[in-house]
Amino acid sequence: MSDKRQYESLVAFFPRDKGVVVAFSGGVDSSLLLAAATDAVGDMALGVTISSPLNCPGELEKAQEIARVLGSRHVVVDLDELANPDVVSNHSDRCYHCKRMRFEALLELAKKRSLPLLVEGSCTDDLDDYRPGIRAVRELGISSPLLQLGFCKDDVRRLSRFRGIAAWSAPSNSCLATRVPYGQRLDGDRLRRIAEAESMLHQMGFEQVRVRDYGKLAVVEVDRDSLSRISGSLRQNILDGLENLGFGRICVDLAGYRSGSMNEVLESDGQDT
């Protein structure tokens, strides 16, 4: 199927006579959804971004800019998931409780605005990892157009490029809570430290970055092609920067960045993923 026909199939997913709320993070998946929804129903499409202590720095501003360029209506909803003890305790089902909070807030907004359809951006690749948040999506009856149409991440990036969305090649991201090992409690100070650590590395030119926070230990993940830069001229600057943030030991994951690396412990413990 051509890019044009595949994109048209996504646009056709949205009923022409119904308003839609798009759960819009500003990532490549939700950006494609918001573009298609806007192309389908115009001003009856509304992108909604959650502003949260779990968000990465700059995420909200990026979402606002993408919505502006797309010509889409866009609003921001403030939500503090750290008020939920099931999120703070950070057990392996944390993402379920967080997503449930977020989508309940979006459903409430959709109801108030008389917009009958709420969609989110899961695609087929998300089924290959441990994603308890998908359970919340299913329980609440949220639609997942990319998943329902069988789109994988490569499809999403290709179609985003076809549609002219600047974020088509942006690196994948996830909330700051994914940097903390399961079972270790979340708090605002810890999340802010992670955000500062990753911002520092981004400023040094590392594009895909995760700083996994084990308390006094930081485990740094970057793309494999960038591993040599960490041990080169930037080594001391990285050490100094992370030590100033309170990390006593700094390690580099020689396997490099990979999505869902914190879930590997679940597999080794024999849990069902």
C-alpha cells in the first residue's frame, strides 16, 4: 500500500461527524494521530497534553509547537500523578495506574466538551514490550487507531514524514518514572535530578539518552554509536556533572540505549511480560 493510501486509511478512521480528543504527548505517534484527526474533522479535533511532574523537560513546549504547526486545537491539562500512592510506590504495574489517571482525566474533559471519541497512540511495536498501561486503555474503552490499523513504528515514522510532520525522526521518549527501578519510590526531587542529568547530556550532543537512577548509582544509556564519546574527552565533564547532582557512582551501560531496559529485571524474575 502506498504512503498516500495508508495515510488516507488513518484519516478515514475518524468519523466525519464526530469530534475527537487526541491524547497528545508531542511524540511521533500522537503527532501523526493529531494530524490525521485534524485532516479528518478540522476544528472538531482537539489535542490534549498532560502537564505532569513525570514529563521530560521541554515536552510540553514541543507539543504546543507541533500543534501550532499542524493548525490543530490544543489544550493542556495539569495532573499530579505523584498524588497517587500506587504511582509513587513504583511497582511493576505503575504504568497502569498512571495511564488510568491520565485517561480518566481526558475522558472527563471529552465529556465536558461533548467530544465522543478519545484516541491514543499505541502501535503494534508496543505489544512487544511490557506495557501495563495498555490494560488501562482497554478497560476504559479508549481507541488506538494505529494499533487497530496494524501500524508499526516504521509505518508511523514513514507516514509522519509523508505528512510533513517535523517530529517524524525524533528519538523515542518515555516518562521520567521509567528511569527508576521498580520498587524504589518516586518523588519530585528524584525526577527533577533525572531530568537535569539527561538535559546535561543532551546539551553535550547526545541525542538518545537515559539516566537510570539507582539512588547513589547512575547508569547512563546512550546510542551504541555514541558510547566512545562518553569515555573520551567528555568523560570528566559527565562525571563532574552527575556527581554534582548527587550521584556517588556513575556507570555506562555497554549495551547502549534500548527501550524498556528496566523491564529486563521482570523477565529475569520470571514475571509474565
